[in-house]
Amino acid sequence: MAGSPYASALGRLKPEFPAFLTRGMFQTLLSSKDVNDLAKLLETTPYAPAITRSRATHSGSALVEIALNRTLVLRNRHAFESTPFAGRQVVTAYLARWDIQNIELILSAKAQGRSVTETEDHLVSAREIPAGFFTGVMGLDDFRLLLAQPTLEATVTALVRYGYGTTVLPHLEEFQRTRNIFPILQALDREYFHQALVAARYFQGDEWVVRSLLESEIDIRNALLLLKGKNLSVPLDDVLGRWLDGGSLPKGQAPDLYSARGVRELAERLSSRWPSIAEGLQGEGPVESLTGVEAALQRDRATVELKRLATYPLSLGVIFAYLLRAELEWSDLRRIVFGRVYALPPSEVEPLLVSYRLSAAGA
């Protein structure tokens, strides 16, 4: 094992894990007075360079959002550059998720008529680093080109040059007829997971941990699809039509699960896979929000996956453990920003955090 090509990756990334925020820092951020106070507190953390860089042009939640996105990009770049040649195809395919997220953000903004400036601030980009993470077909200028398109239809047509034509064009006519953007976004998600799973084929022996990571993400999405469908009384056929293939939760089990009398009974049926799911259901009456359920599902997934990835340090495991920790922290901080913007008490935001709760459990 001493000659593993991942020994260098372990040496470069292992010292970086202590830089992730501690439980104490999360508690401090949760108690911040407002977004400006939150930004000042982040200047005592690894987010300081990104905050300083953007303070001259942005303030408030936009400043923090840009800093979070820039730091995420830099961390992902560090992980990619630490990956030996044999694993770069898999890491490249995984990081395409951020290209997809940016495309979906732009398309949603076009559908809702949001401004170019407002949308660009939310792109996962480090400004001076291509948003496609150095390996993708799209950079920040390409996303700006998409933002400059006058309509969603023009934006979809522009995506052809980046290889997404066969994915999105078949759904354009339906959007024009119904103004429903969901089929386009779902097609992009399906293509992403298909390509990522293909890249994680078994040819070296360590890609299976990446496949498990992707499959568990698909499972979470499908579980939430079932729960949201049940909560809104969506017909089973419509739910199955939105199912994402590639996970370990068989589509054939969906009808039996969906026969539950309500969200709480469905959650109980899913608890064999995700034991913490009940934590996300408050009270005993009608379920008003599934936000807590989503956080509980993500915590269970993260606990399992981080332990699995840590078991194989001289492999792709160390790289994807780092990538997952970076993404979880980014997501938690965005939830805290949301809480500060709407002046929510810390007691309402804390249960929605994932990496904060993991650090408390020693994961």
C-alpha cells in the first residue's frame, strides 16, 4: 500500500480536514446578530480571503454567498489537483454537478425573469477560476453568455454548443406550452447522474465507494420525491415519472411505500434505511414542511458515507470525503445565511444543519 498513487493525495488533503468549521464556530455563527455580523465572524475562518476579496463590491447576503461559493470552488480545485491521473476522470465527472447547478440556476432565473446581476452573484464560481472547475466545457464567461440570452428558449438553444442539446432540446416545446421548467431541470439531473455513474465504473477497484456515494444521493432524492408527492397527494404515476434511476432503492418498491396513509406512515416505512427521518417531523398534526426531513436524510447519508470513505484512505475515498465535507459545510452555511436574512431564531436553524450535527457526533 506504500506505493499507492493516492498516498500523495492523502498527504495533501488530510492536513486540510481540521480547517473545516468546528461545532463551536457553528454555534457562534448561529448566534450572529445579522448577515453583516455573520460576515465579520467568517473573517476569522478559512473564508476570510474570499470575504476580503469581495467586500469592496458586495455586502450583506450577496457578499457571504459569493465568499462561500468561491471557497467551495477553491477547495474543489485543491481536491482535483491532489487527485492522481488514474482518478481524475471520476472526479471530473463528479464535479460537473456544479456546472449543472449553474445551468439550472440560469434557466430558472430566465423562467422567472430575474436580473442578470442577481443571478450571477449566486453562481458557484470563484470569478477568476472557471466555473467548470478547470476540466469542464464551460467557464465563467460561458455562463455569462447564457445569462445574456434574452429568453429561456434562447438560453436552451445556446446550450447546444456545450453538448447539452440532446438533453434539453426535447423538452423545450413542452416548456413553451406549459411554462413548466421542471422537465428540463430533471433531464439535466438525469444526464449528470448517468455520466457520473458511468465514469465510476469498476476498473481499478476503488471506484465502488464513489458509486455508493452517488447511489445514496439518488436514493435521498427519490425518498424526498415520495414524501413530497404524498404530502401534496400527487398520483403515483406522476411520482414514478420523476423517479431518478441509478440508486439502490428499487423503483419497484415505490408503489408499496407510496401506499402509506400519509407522510408520517411513509416516513416510518423509510426509517429502516434512514433511522433519523422521524427527527425531521415536528409534532403530530399535518406536515407543513419537509425541510427538517430533508436535513435528517442528509445527515444519515453523510454519516454512513463519511465513515465508508474514511475506511479506504489510500484510494478515491480520501478525495471524496474531502469533497463531501466541503459541500456539506457550504450547504450548512447557506442555511445559516438564510436564517439571518429572515431573522429566524438559532433553535429553528440548528436542526437543519448537517455538518454541524456530524461534528457533534464525532463523524
